[in-house]
Amino acid sequence: MTSSSNLETVATGNPLAPFDLSAYLRDRQAQVEAALDRSIAVTYPEKIYEAMRYSLLAGGKRLRPILCLASCELMGGNSEIAMPTACALEMIHTMSLIHDDLPAMDNDDYRRGKLTNHKVYGEDVAILAGDGLLAYAFEFIVAETRHVAPERVLHVIARVARAVGAAGLVGGQVVDLEAEGKPDVSIDLLTFIHRHKTAALLDACVVSGAVLAGAAAADIERLSKYAQDIGLAFQIVDDVLDITATQAELGKTAGKDVQAQKATYPSFWGIEESQRQAQQLVAAAKAELASYGDAAQPLMAIADYITTRTH
Amino acid sequence: MTSSSNLETVATGNPLAPFDLSAYLRDRQAQVEAALDRSIAVTYPEKIYEAMRYSLLAGGKRLRPILCLASCELMGGNSEIAMPTACALEMIHTMSLIHDDLPAMDNDDYRRGKLTNHKVYGEDVAILAGDGLLAYAFEFIVAETRHVAPERVLHVIARVARAVGAAGLVGGQVVDLEAEGKPDVSIDLLTFIHRHKTAALLDACVVSGAVLAGAAAADIERLSKYAQDIGLAFQIVDDVLDITATQAELGKTAGKDVQAQKATYPSFWGIEESQRQAQQLVAAAKAELASYGDAAQPLMAIADYITTRTH
């Protein structure tokens, strides 16, 4: 463990110093969107590239790539060295959405206000588009990352791969499928699901940005805790929004959890207590970053945004 | 391009010198089997790890990992440095089989004489087991490869990822799905399918073994041609065996291609001409390796084995 005392001595001034998160997110989202658009060209066989692009470029908040870029910058790197990994993380996130939406899984017809991948391209192509995005994510990191020591790129690949696999996202999804419709799902099991389905990939985003910048182990540990906490908070808020928001706000079918008799945080805690727990997690996440001062403003503001968003 | 003249000067003695391929394959298969068995431990959530292991350890010839190990040794590396990549390639091959067998794809109930993954674990878990194996393959390469320069490991990851994605296996599969049932499939299209569905991954096996050993570009090029040729030959023979072999020999449903009205090499050329074309490709593959002399015996014998195998 390397000390991060050089960063700890940077005292934060006013944590409420003006930081325009909407402008920051808009700016970053545009950068990410452009990079994603460039990341996959359509060539023969067109159908698979089109299917991959259809879901990859279907909008969304691009929170995962933005977290990766912000973390890299906080640790002293420039965002350019993290952009290929940021795009790869969005490819992986997209893969998980395409596969989750399949009839054999959540059987969803809409995602981000558009028809799901298999509704447009068929189940077979949707499965392959997911596989293609997952494989391409790793190729893209290797092919496009510049000015980073190869050891660091390998570290990123291992961490990202672990976050997607059975020890992360895939494992969370399996437990989620098993839990569906069961009356005896505990809050611990629910938290396992979300720590793996959601928080693991957010963790990979923030950690890989830091690794690319050459962050010390202690800083990586701190950022990892931040990501875990906002990841869980994100999911609690998602559960709440499934109840309180409309389909138009969500861009996907609302009320699906209740309909599917899914265990959710509001089903344990009610809506108000769920919101309080989410806020507590966000506060804990922000506390991890307190020592970085103003440099942490983007990550601080993103944490706040998670509990205040309406979609 | 670096010269490979040091290897070219090693004149081959008698190319028919006794080489016991069955013993070699048996030995290597046992090594690979043991390494695969160690590669994935069952932990919570057990179901996903069991599903991954079910298909990964369902037998098979293990030709892909064996090619990777043999190529590494031919280029002067020891097989230990290539074993993690060899296992990863088998994980990826297994992923492609699990997803190909799904109802939305080839809808196959049997594979290697056992029920397919989704028949045992359900479609949802089968999709996730494939995703888990694909992600884990990359984690495994990074985590387990020892005594290899990180640049080489990155090169391997990029090459392997490319072979799986839309530029390789996934792209071939999409074209295959589109071609199914169509009366106007050309021989060029059929060859595109197999160069991508089969040859691309074999190419990644042979090339990554060579890269790990630090092979020169000219040697990699030669080995790549060898792999492309045996890959296509392998598929031609597969098409022939689908007609001539029994289900017991194949360990999967026989006669499926004819039943599905799939374009196959025998449907263009007949069985005899298909066999002749496969033999010609094998001869071309072996010619690429002629300059390596006795050291190339394993790869030479594997090339021969492809046209003489009965399952």
C-alpha cells in the first residue's frame, strides 16, 4: 500500500463551491458519444455491426465512461488516456443490457425509449451483438490505449473482465434470476445482487480510470469504496424510480418490478426509508473523496446526482 | 517484418520420422484437461460456476489449446507460458458452442454426447455462462500468464478478442444464420463463414502461442497461414462427417446440415471432391512449416489428423 498523503494534504475549500454538473455531464457525454460513434465502423457483415451500434448509440447517461474519465483526471491523468477504456466499459454495459432484455432473461421490449435489440434484429443476432461487444471491448482497450505502461493496461483488463464475469455482473444476474418470484429473498441477498449486477461495473469504471493514471493502491481502495457505495445507492434509487416515475421519464417499462413480484429495496423499507439509505450511501461515498478537495468535485457531484435524478 | 532465417536453415530430415500423434495428443489432452479443471473453482453462486464447468469440462479434442501449446514450443517457448492462454481459448470456444446451441440459434439438444448447457441449466443461465466464460478468458490470461513481457500478453489479448468478435467468430456466425435455408449461397460465402466461424479462432490459437514465445513477424505470418488452411480443412471435413458419420461417432446430432438445408462443401462438391480439397489445404498448411524441420512434427501431424479423423 502506497501512501496518498500528498493528496490528503490538499485541504478542500468550500465543498459547495459552484460546480456546474449539468454542463460537465453534457460536455463529457458529448465527448463520449463522439468516441463511441467512432469506435465501431459498419463493414461486412453489416447486420452485426449495425446491431452493435444500435444499442451502443441508443443514448443513456454514459455515467460509466464519465466516471472512468473523471477518476483518471482526479488521479492526475488526462482523460484521453482513459477514453478507450471508458468506451469499452460502455460496450460492456450495453452487452449486459442486450442480454438482460432477451426473452429468456427479463424479456423487455423497450430500453432507453427504443425497441430492445432482439426486437429489432432478432434473438440470434442480439445474442451475437452482445458477444461481439464484449469481445470488442477488450480488443479496443488494447488497440486504442496510448501512452500508458502495458502493465497498467493489463491491470485494467483483468479488473474489467472480473467485473463482468461470474464474480461480478454475471454472478449478480444469476442470483437475481434465482430470486425472482421467491417470497423469502433477504435484504442481504438483494444487496448481493446489486453489489454484483451494478456496483461491480461502476467499481471497474472508477478503478480502471485510476489505474491508467498510475494511482497508488490506497487511492484505488478509496475510489473503489466510493464506487461501491454510489453503485448500491444507484440501484436503490432505480428501485424507487421504478415505482414513482413514468414510462416516459424512464424510457423503459415502468412498474415492472412490482408486476414481476421482484424483491426491491422499497418492498423491504418503503420508499422514504429507501431514499434515506441511498442518501446515507452517497454521503459515505463522498466522505471517501473529502481529502482530494476541489479536484474531486465532478465525482462528488455525480454522487449527489444519483439520489436526486428523476430517471 | 523480422527475418526468420535462423529457423529456415534448420533443414527437415525425414518428414515421416516416427511421431506418435495419438500419444502426443493423449498426453497434451490430459495436461489441458487438468489445467481446465483447476481454472474454475465452484463458489457462490454455485449454479453459474457449475454451468460454466459443465460445458468447459465436457470433453472434446482440446485441439485449440493443444495448437496454442505446440505453436509456442515450435517458436522456442515452453508450454507453461502458453497454458493460461490455451485454457482461455478453450473457454472462448466453449462459450461459442453454448451460445450456438441455444434455441434462438442452432437449437441443439446434444453436444459432445451430453445435453447442451441450456437443456441442463435453462436458457438464461446458458447465456450467462457463455458471457462468464468469455469475460473470464481475458481475466485468466492476465492473472495466470507468468514470465512473459506485458506487451506480448496485450498482443495476445487483442488477437484473441478480434478472433471472437464481429471480425471473426461472431461475424461468421451472423453470416451463417443469414445463409440458412437460402438457395443461392455461393461457395465464396460458405468459405467466408468458415474462415470466420472456425479458422479465425484456430488462427488465434496458433498465433498467440507464437506471440507468447516471442516469435518474429515472418514466423507468425507463416503459422497464421497454416492455421487458416487447417481451419478451413477442418470445416470441410466436419461437413463431410455430418453426412458420413453416425451420431454415436459425432457425439452430436448427425445429418443436421442436410435436414436444415444448409449449404455445405459436399452440397457443392460432393463428398469425394470435398475430401480432396481438404487434403489440398492440409498439404498447403504443412508446406508452410516445412522449413522448421522435426520441431514442426506435432503441428504437421495435427494437420494430417484433421483429414483422417472420423469424429
